[in-house]
Amino acid sequence: MTDQNSKSGTNNMAVPEAKAAMNRFKEEVASELGVPLKDGYNGDLTSRQAGSIGGEMVKKMIMKQEQQMSSGQ
């Protein structure tokens, strides 16, 4: 039996119910960065543009977690 998350090219989420929220978050971050993200195919983005979206998302998630940990929640 293979682990679904280890397959190359998959986009499985640990919590599938969060997919819509993550997509909204990605669109929000792309907008803040001025990256022209659109619904569907975005293969015309440069690696730098795509990476900046993911990097900023991670940065914001870490900041949120740090805030929650420091407030004891």
C-alpha cells in the first residue's frame, strides 16, 4: 500500500474540508503580492511568482501559529 501524499504530482490535503479556505487564502496572498493568479490553469506564472505565493502563505501561517502559541490558545 502506498502513501497517497508521497506520490509526485498529487495535491492531497491533510484536511480536505479546508481546500476552499486554502484556495481563498492563496488568492488573497497572490492579490497582495500583485501576482495575476486566475481560476484554473496558472502555468504561465514564473517560478518566482508561484514561489512567492507559497512562501508568503507559509510565512503568514507560521506567524499565526506563533501568535496562537504566545497567547496560550
